[in-house]
Amino acid sequence: MPMTMTEQILARAAHRDLVSPGDNIWVDVDVLMTHDVCGPGTIGIFKKHFGPQAKVWDPDKVVIIPDHYIFTADVMAHRNVDILREFAAEQGLKYFYDVGTERYKGVCHIALPEEGHTRPGEVLLGTDSHTCTAGAFGEFATGIGNTDAGFVLGTGQLWLKVPPTMRFIFQGQLPPYLMAKDLILAVIGDIGCDGATYCAMEFDGDAVYALNLEERMTLCNMVIEAGGKNGVIAPDQVTLDYVNARNAGHKPYTVVKPQPGARYTFEKVYDVTKLEPIVARPHSPDNRAAVSEVKGTKLDRAYIGSCTGGKMTDFRAAAALLKGKTVRIDTFVVPATSDIAARLKSERLGQQTLEEVFLSAGAKIGPPSCAACLGGPADTFGRLNAPLSCISTTNRNFPGRMGHKEARVFLASPLTVAASALRGEIADPRELLS
């Protein structure tokens, strides 16, 4: 029987010829990732159940990336990182990207591919819901809780239910005013925050394969906002070139693509030429509106960053609008990783570097991290410490998500956020693109 991509990957990991949606199976894990928020809890569970002197199942398959509460004076946040340091040293983990060292990376979901830990056909689990980002590389990637992660640390396996697959096809040539953020907000707006509950969301179509990998990562990143178990895009040569240039440990991998005749529980086709820029209004990612519906809504702040919106493609788009202009509201720019931060200092747009473009426009640039996307301690860069209205490239706008519980957060693409920063109100990027 033909299988979807997700079914094929899980069948391989379960050493089975065939799996079907609803099957409960043991799968071998290729990579386990944790960070400073969930890492200490995961480590505690591992030691409680496997013993204080227990060793992880495979130190080469454990990746630890502190990224959430990093640049803060908060003592407990520092203690979390100390626990990670102690565990990495005790276990001899080679893939620990420590804060305050040359190895520090930043946001785990962007650091994982940069450091070569994302490969087609593999199973990647992480103690963060946006681990699904890595599905852009043709693998099964999903977030798990501390208890499951503690078990994986000791065994290298996990009991999973095979999800059914929903398929979303984007056809046509993407207009210059649209980005992947607009596409995924359109999907979430259509099916709702529970529309893909425990489903794989597979993306296909000419418009998807015209996207670079960073934009494909944005699509897969936000499947969790629709309740999805994982997002996935079949690898093409663009994917393979990226992976082969990085592949940590030069590990072999198996490319998986959809099999003709595979069964999907839902399928929807979009013509991207008929879409317009989209925002998600407070307080839910499925509270969709066309920019034209909310244009003119007054704002206090703009934020460009996070695993969803802090990549080079995001900053190039924003910088193209901001160059030579001045923002009217507080605008915060946060690169996802140290590599991206360095490229902002070196990549040029005309006579200026991208960093100079942002600074000249009046934006503030923070160190690479999750920063205000998850609120964080009161001294977190960009945190909403008052009931402000903010337009953001992040992925969630629930009450309190970026700090103050009464703040109003609008989600949008980097183009829409940049346009809005220049106007001081929600603005349509089509009016500013030359």
C-alpha cells in the first residue's frame, strides 16, 4: 500500500515495511534536542528513572542548545544553563552550544540545520513545540514533553502514533509582496488552531519549491499553530545541497518522497497569485485578516525575529523596505543565530550593511536568541512590559506570549511588519514596494 512521506519515515524508524495512520509503534530516534527551558526537567527525569550515573543512549545523537532565557540577570535562568553545562560535561556531549562561548548559536530551530543536524528521512525530536520546523528538510520532526525526552535519553526510542496526513498545495508564481508567513497564516486561518490536530501537514506545489529553505522552514514551523504533529516538505536538490554542505558527522541518510496513490485525509490547493498579505489578529494565530481589512490599526511597537521571522530571508525583506527611511515606532530586530548576526554585519544592501540599514532606520538590534518571543524575564530584550500593541514576525499571539498579558500582538510577515514600522500603524507592503 502506498505511503505518505511521514508514514515512510516512521516505518523505517520502526523497522517495518508498512505503517498506517493510527498505528502505535516504537521508533528509533536519530536526533534528540533540548534547550535551557526544558533541558533541566528532561535531565531530572532521565536521572530519576535510569539512575544518577546513567549514560545517554548515544552522546552523538543528543544536541543541547540554550536559547530562550539567555541574556538576562535572572538567577534561575542562569541556573538552568549551569545544569546543561554539568550534564554535557558528565555525558561527554560534543553537540552542546554553550552560552558565552564561540560555540553559542542562538535559536535551536535555526541552529539545528546550520550545524548539520537536520537530514532527510530521519526522526528528530525536541523538547520544544516548534521542532516541527525541521520538516522542511524532509524528515519527521516534532516536539515532545520532558517525560518522553527523558525516556529517549535513556533508550533512543519512543512510542508514537502514526498521524494521518493533510496536504496543502501552493500553485502559481509568488508575488513579491507575499512571503511564506502569509501562506501559513492563510492555512491556519482556513482550518483553525485545531484543524490539524495530531496530523502531518505536507506542503507541495510549484510555489513551495520556488521558496528557499528558510522560507520552507517558516511553513513547517507554524504547523503546530494548527495543532499539527509535524510538517514536511519533500527534499529537492536545493535541500540536498544545503544538507550535504553541513551534515554533522557526515551521516548517511535516506531521501523519502510521497508515493503515488498515498492516502491523504484532507487536501487543499491555493493559487498564490490570488492571495494578499495576511495578519493574525489578537489573540490567536487563526484570527486571520487580510492586511487591507486592518490597515490603519495603530501600533506601539514592531518586532522582527524568532525562529519564524529571524532568518536572513526575513531580514533582507525587511531591510529592503526600511532602507533610507525611518521607523515611527519602537522597532526591535533579533537575529535567530550568531551566524545570522554576523551576516547582518557583512551582507550589504547598497552602500550599507543590513545591520546599518536597520540602525539608520532607528531600529534596535539585540543579541541572537529567542528574546521576547516567549516573554521571558522582565529584562528580556524587546519584551512587552506594558499593554502595548505590537506587530511581530513571531508565531504566537496568545495573551502574555510576548510579556504583558494585556498586550495586543498581531502576527505578520517581515514585509508587513517593516511596512507597519514605517507607518506606525498596520500597513500594506504593496504600497511601499517599488
